[in-house]
Amino acid sequence: MKSADVLEREAQAALGMIHDGMSAKERAAIPHQDMPQQDPKVRITNMSEVALGYTEDEAVVEANRCLQCKTKPCVNGCPVGIDIPAFIHEITKKDYKAALSVIQESSLLPSICGRVCPQENQCQKFCTVGKMLKDVDQAVGIGRLERFVADHESDSASLPEIAPATGKRVAVVGSGPASIACAADVRRAGHDVTIFEALHKMGGVLSYGIPEFRLPKRLVDKELSKLSDMGIKLEKNVLVGRTRTIKELMEEDGFDAVFIGTGAGLPKFMNIPGENLGSVFSANEYLTRSNLMKAYDQEHSMTPFFHSRRVAVFGGGNVAMDAARTALRLGAETVDIIYRRTRSEMPARKEEIEHAVEEGCNLRLLSQPVEILGDEKGNVRAVVIRKCELGEPDASGRRSPVEIPGSDYTVEYDTVIVSIGNASNPLIKKTTPEIETNRRGNFIVDEETCRTSMEGVYAGGDIVLGAATVILAMGQGRKAARAINEYLAEKK
Amino acid sequence: MYRIVSKEQFSPEVFSMEIEAPMIARERKAGQFVIIQKGGDFNERVPLTIADADEEKGTITIVFQRVGASTYLLAEMNVGDYIENVLGPLGSPTHIENFGRVVCVGGGIGVAPLFPIAQALKNAGNDVKIIIGARTKDLIIEEAKMRTIDPDLTIITDDGSYGLKGVVTEPLKALLEKGDVDQVVAIGPGIMMKFCTKTAAEFNTPIIVSLNTIMIDGTGMCGGCRVSVGGETKFVCVDGPEFDGHLVDWDNMLMRQRTYKDQEAEANHRCRLEGAGR
């Protein structure tokens, strides 16, 4: 890993290569700019952000790698359709305010999406430069540029224009990415919007799930304060399904439409022996303790966390990486990420896996935990692991793991974090049988409008998609907002 | 923000608070609970059962024992102070029907949440008998309220400082032996509910218990509250808090409750030393 100083010097040198009228070949020859980051040895001792963001020089160099393709293939890969070449073009002109305006036409949360989007599977996957160099890692660093613009212009972000009041009221349930996107777009149309959140802090997964070292909470707070500046009411401590039902919101409280963006919200377990031992946690619990309840700050936090030495994380997604890296920062000596396929099938963003490995997490691949063994106190003592090999591709297109009989072995751990995804929370479903759900309990919605089977009720994000990403949730939130605005325009 | 409108100290360690929370007061049913977070970034979320509610006044009553750092801080709050976060009502309401003859057993502060349940059972036409127990006289609470339901209720303390001397399973067994019990309800410390369940099992009598497990969000998200019930993993916050006592894996539940014991003891110690200055 190169130090920040070295990266900056290289960027300055690369600036010399840039001139007017460069050919595509010349642009692709500009070296791809790495983003400076905290040294792995240092960063596992703190909670501060790992990636430090581009300097201005680095951003300008990287922006000049963009070929400004007329066909804009990258935009097709963006769930919210940001005009990517246009904002990058503004960076080459050093007009960052203009760059931010371009992004804000399509996305409300650039500082967050620039950090947490899986760009290698979205915009950057389609980038012509990456294709020319036959390496998606060499694509233009679109996410990093988005982040640069958002951070550089963090104080100049303007509020979107809001249409005159319509007198219509919309309830948005949950305050995560889908809800934020929906609330903002519905509010823009002049409707009165109230967001209901169950927890004591707004932001959903952005607050309780994604760790500080990946997404600083001050950014989340800042984005949320934009919502209140737009006149959106934020009400916490309301659990829809218990405090109020959807029907009560519509029939008694006078809401004309409801958007449900409550997330997945019910951790899955593996149903293997020993899973209810004391030091077995869902990733949700582990991360909520650390992030939302600030247990990492034991000087101040009243919420305890389990002091682990040897941690096993089950799963290979972003949440598993977050949990593993959090465990290191909370003082674990070894952290193993146990995953039943190989590294290339891991669903986590590539960068998150790299960061976890750099920090010292071990990947125990082609491995399936089959039993958790307890000690005399009822906590974890060891995990029995079965070896796997890759078989035929399954429905997801990834080669499926096949357990190898007789290959069991035991590894000592004192903590297990189960991170194999979430099922959908049953509360709204139970109290609102009008809303159709699928076998997994996810809400069934119309693909174009995110409308549920109940009139005036829309849904998006993980409650519809299962475990997905921040940007996909935002995309659905925006779709639903468009449909809600149309519905309310027609409704008398 | 939720204003504390009255506060009462039942005993050196047990407090009752009436809190303005109109929406919860209107919606709550017997057996449900709230989660309280004092405010700020660093305070814990504490699940507490709703002991009573006044829909007209828009208030709920909670009863808690000062056991850890967070309940210590809560006990320091006074009438007129605001609690920043009260979420509820949480959990499934108690299943109330006319079972016939019901024995309600309350241990320690478990007597407080037992009151609305006993009241609802009485209103549903049940013949309700009450046993309340505690370690010592100071920890017996809500006696007068409970007497409105069962004037002949039984009181029992470990040290014999009030009522009978012994543990609640003894009078429970006596009632079961008479053969006049259709349903038992037990709320109290885990160990008490475990032994009430054992006692009820001897007489093949159904028993409902209300579990108070470790919990963070109270909405189903963290899974910290999970227990094994009838061989299946259940979440106390959404599936409970009440379960068929005969199906609960008590040893597992009691073990899970001890996960943070060492750390909590340390925090409590620190908190008292610093005079709860956080």
C-alpha cells in the first residue's frame, strides 16, 4: 500500500500528462489513481474512516481518464441514473459545485453512495476504460470521484426546490436509504411528509449497521438534517405494526399514502446445534451494539459488548466484512471469516474483502460450520467446520458449495457472529394482512411503481428486495415516490 | 420527549414512574412492554414491562429495580424530567380468556407487570388467586393493588420478614395439590419461572411465563433476545414476551442472560463510584 504522500506526488506527476485534445488511448494511459487510506496496522486501533478520499490533484487526474463516451454505458449501471460523464467533466474543469449539482439531480446522498455503493458491479462495470484495459479495477474511479465531489462541496449542497403545498399527507415508515430517497422526492412535489422510525436514531442501516470506519455518522446526520430542512417531519420511537398500524395511519391519522421502507430486519440463523450459546451473535446485534449503541467507546457507552479473543464470522457479504473488521477494532486477536464458497463468489464488495484481509482477517473458504461447541459458562468454545468443494452453478449463477463427507475438523473460538442475511420482519405483515407477501415474507410490489396490493401503500428497499444495497433501496424509494406523486395528483 | 409525571420509591431499590406517552397508553394491552433510552448517544436501551396505563391522562407506569448502571441513572430522574426515548407498546399482548381458576405468581418486581394481566384475567371472568414473593419485606410491592383482585392473596419472603417464609413454589404447589387450578401465570426472575414451571408440570397444569431477556432494539432486528421454545428459536421481542413455560429451554435462557454479567458488574461498580456522572 502506498502512503498518501506518494500517491499525491504520483498524481502531480500525472497532471503533467494531461493536455487538451487527448485521444482515448492517451486518456486510458493515465494511471488509475488509488485512494489514500489509513495504514491497516493503525486503523484497526481506531474507528475512524479507513479510506481518506482523493485529494484535488488525484480527483482531477482520475476525472481526466474518463473518455466522455457519447453512449454513457456507465449510466446504465447506476440504479438511480446519475449523469456520470457530465459530473466527471465538471471535475476536469475544477467546477465542483457544478459537479455536485449534476449528481443531485439524481441522488440525494452522494457522500454516502460514493462510499458504500458496489461500483464494480454497477457503473464501473460498464466503463469503457475498464473494458479497454480488460480490468474492471482499472475503470474510472466513479465512486471515488462522487465521494470527492460530495466531501469537497459538503457545505454548499443546496436544498431542492419544493412545490407549493398540496395538502396531501404521506407517511414514510423507516428512515433508511429507501425511505430517505422516497421522502425527499415526495416532499419536492409539495406533499406533507412524516418519517416514522422505531429506534432512537434516524438513518436505519446507515446508523445501526454500517460501521463508523466505513461511513462516518456525521455524514449520515448531515444528510438527515437536509430532510428536516426540507420540511420533512422526523418522528422516532414509532414502531409501525405496534405503536400504529398502517390502517390506523391511513384511516385515523389522515395519511393519504404510505411508503414502507422498514428493511429486512430479522436476522437469519443457521439452525445448527449450539447456535443459542451465549457468545453467538447475529451480525445485526454485534453491529448495533457497536454502531448505534456506541459500545466501541467503552469510556462512555452504557451498552456492553462481549470481550472476544478468537472470533468466527459466518458469511461472505458486506455485513460479514463489517462485523469481522469491527471485531478486530474491539480487540479480537484473530478473526476468521468462514464462507462456504471461494473468495470470488463472496457477495461482499471487492474493496471490503481487500480491506478485511489487509487488516488481518483470515478467510476460511470452502468451509461450512456444522456445530458450535460450548464451554462450562455456556459461551462458545469451538466450531466444527466441514470442508466443501464447488459443484454446479446454482440459481444465483454461482457455483454451489458441496459438503465433503468426513472432512469435519474443529477450530477453537470464543465468539461466533452469524452473518448469513436477514428475513423480513413480521410485524407489519401480521397487522396488515391486506399486503401480499411472498414465501420469504417480502412484500410483493409492482416492479415499475413499487405499489403493494393495498391501495395507497408502496414499499421498497430490503423489505421488498431481501438483503440488497443502499443504492438499490434508494432506486426503489425514488420509483415509489414517482408513483405516489402520480397517485396523489389523481386522488381527490 | 416523554415527561415523568410522578415517581414513587417502593423500597430502597424499587421505583415506579408514571410517564406521559399518550400513543402507548392508548394502544397497550396487558403483557406488553416498552424500551426506554434516557437520551443521547451513549445510553443503553432498557426493556421494561408496562405495569399500568391511564388512557385519559395519556400516561404509562413502569416499575423497575435498580440493578445496573442504566436503571441506576433512570432512578436518578425526577418528576418533570424528560426521557428522550420510549418505544412501545412492544411484544404480543397476553392471551386473555376465561380459563376458569387461575393462579398468578409474581416474584420481586415481576409483580408490577403481573397486575394488568391479573386484572384482565379477572375481568374475563376467571377466579384469580395471587401469590407474591420476594427476597425480603422491602421488595414486596403493589400489595394493595393486588388485593383488589384477590383479597386473600398469599405473601411469601425468603427470609420470612413478611408473610410466609419460603419460596413461591411452595404455596403454588399447595394450590395445585388441591386440584383446583386450570392455568398458572408466572412473572419474575428467570429462576423463579423455571421452578414454577417445574411445579406446574408435576400437576400437568398449563403455565404462561413472561421472559425478560437481553434485548437491544425490541423490534426483531438484533436477535439478542432469542430463546429456544419447543425446540424452535423464538424472539422474545416479537414472538413473546409470553410463552408456554413448559416449552421454554430454561437452562439455555438463564445461561444467555449471563452473557454480559462480568462486564455489567464492572460497569455498575464504576457507575456508583462516579456517582452516575455520565
